[in-house]
Amino acid sequence: METIVVVALTISTFATLCGVFVKTTRQIIRLLSIQAAAIGLVELMFCLINLLTGLGFEGLIDFSATFAEWFSSAAVSPLIIYWGMVKTENMSDKPVVSVRRGGILLIAIIVSNIILCIFTSSFLPAKIDALPFVALMFSLSVFITATQVDPLKILVGLNMAENSLYPLFAESPLVLIPFMLGLMIFVNVVGVFIITEAYRDYGALSIKKWRWTD
């Protein structure tokens, strides 16, 4: 794996890890943007280089599709969730699990992924040699989703989990990209709409305070 790819994956993994510890909705939305920007920037630069070195129309199509995917993940999705925060509140809270249990689980996740990296780095095919980073980011994202009571942070965690899979699907057929982008934006819009409506009905952003009423 090239050095620049390792750096980009390290930055995105660190941003995901920081999402475990932040308290406010605004902070975790910023981390989502950083994670997505870092994880897709290398592929975007490769496509730009191919375009500038004379691949012509094919290079332009690849660059346009990659840029659309990168921009949607790094800017559009975070802005949609940020709009939901503006319509509700910038909630500051702590994870549902205790610090001790959360710390033990977090350490277990990191250690298990380090072990995975050590035992798989020597025989992984070149196309999936980013799997240890992907596994760690995905695990951390699921941890964020499972330990929050703020639905906007849960939505951020789901977006982080999806972004973490990008290195494995960076070379997906171009015909799938519009569908994937449309689905991602649709899920975020619907999610934010449901959250804002629930906030209006219950007067609170914490899912603990959401109850069905007659």
C-alpha cells in the first residue's frame, strides 16, 4: 500500500476514533466531514492525475463520478445532518455505556483489529490490503451508533460506517455510483426529517425521551 494511502486512511481512522469521545453534535458532524474527505481524497487525486495525463473522455467520466461521490460524502451528507442540528439542538451528552465498559470494549476493538492487521497484511490481495483500516473504522462507527442517545449522532455513525467501506468499493462500476449517491442522500434526508418531527413532538432530542402516546 502506498504511503499516501496509508496517511489518508490513518487520518480518517483517527477522525472516526475521535467521534467516540466528542460530546456535541456539531463536533461529530465535523469529524464525519474530515473522515469522508480524507478517505476519498486519494482516489480523487488519482483520477485527477489520470485526467491531466491524457486519458481524455474516460478520465473525465471517472473524475466526475469520483468527485461527486467524494463531495456528497464530505460535504452534502454532513450539511444535511447539520441542518437537522440547526432545526433541533446542538446536544451535548455522554454515551449510554459507562466509561469503564466503553473503554474496555474500545480497547478490545482496537486490539482485535491490530491483530487482524498483523496476521493478514502478508497475504491480503493488493485490492483489499486496506481491510484492517476498514475493519477498524467500521467497528468504531458501529460503536458510536450503538452508544449514543442523540439520533443525529447515530445518523453520523451510520454515515461513518458507510464511508469506512469506501476503500473496498472505490472501483465500483460507474453505473452504480448515481444509485449509491442517491440512496445515501435519500437516507440522510429522511432520517433528518424523522428526527426533526420527533423533536417537535416530544420537545427533546434524546431517544430515551421518545415515547408513543395515544
